[in-house]
Amino acid sequence: MKRKSLKIVACSVCNETDYTDYMNTIDGKLYCQGCAEKLENDIMDELFIQVNYDLNNKRR
């Protein structure tokens, strides 16, 4: 299996280094798998809270 890139880069949050093939790009920044999953969970939690808030306010 041939790599697309052998460049090693650091995560924007924890500075863990890995090949660019294994890093996740979110909003133009590089994240390792663990930090990307945490960021995605935080975003989904925020959206869930906002939707519930909107629904609760429309019922009143």
C-alpha cells in the first residue's frame, strides 16, 4: 500500500504527531483521531442542546 504523503504533522490540540494520512482536518486545522472525536462529540452535544432549547421555547 502506497502512502499519499509521508509528511509528519502535529495535532492542533495535543501536538501528537502522525502521518498526514491519519490526521483529520476540521475547519482547516489538523487533529489526531482522539481530538477529532472529542471535537465532533462536543459539536454534536452543542447542536443537541440548541435544538432542545429551541423546541422547549416554541412549546411555551
